[in-house]
Amino acid sequence: MTRNAFYRSGLLFVGTFFLAVTGWAKLYTMQATPIVPGAVATVDAKADKNGGNTQVTVKTEHLAKPTLLTPSATSYVVWLQEQGGQPMNQGALRIGDDEKGELKMTTTASHFSVFVTAEADPKPKSPSNRVVLRSDVQE
């Protein structure tokens, strides 16, 4: 095999691998609301190969601790909501001193909304109207 053919084969392999990996994961940008206008957040959604579950990771930066909001809250809660369904509490999003947070979850849904609310209770049964971040996901 000539050197040129070897490089082409390697490049083809790397390109195919890159397309395959990016096909499994999608990154969605979350929209910040006026409650936390400087916040930046993403939703990383990875459907498994069999199409049964979707691994979801919410990552935030520049998100003030909930106690610093006006009015203050005790926690941020992440919710998943399938189209036409009820929101499901996925857990509290903990924010570090560096104003970053991350929460991982799994869902069987392939089309859903992810949103984060500021809450007075860390385990609410339904979301408050204080939505701070939102994104729609379609896998």
C-alpha cells in the first residue's frame, strides 16, 4: 500500500468514526430566562443503540446559586416533560462555588422538554412558574 493510499484510508476511517459518534449524541443549547440572564446551559442527549433509552446530561455555567435570586430559592430542580405529559422531577441541580452544575438522568422518551426551575422546596411535586432554563430535545 502506498503512503498516499494509507493516509486516505486513515482519513476515511477517522471521518466515518466522527460521523458515527456525532450521530449518537446531540447537544442542545438551553435558553436562559430574565431570572438568570447570564446563565449558559446545554443538554447532551445520547440515544442508546437499541433506541430504548436516552441518556441526558444538563450542564450549566454562570448560574448563580438559588439563594442569591430575588426572591431567593433553596434549589434548582430539573424537569423532563414528554409532549402532552406531566413534568417529571429529575432531581436537584447543585451549583458549586464556580457557578457550574451538572445533572445526569435517563428517559425512555425521544421527544421532550427539559427545564430548570427555582424552587423553595428541593423535592416539589410540580414545577413552580420560576423557570430559569429551557430546551426542547428530539432524538
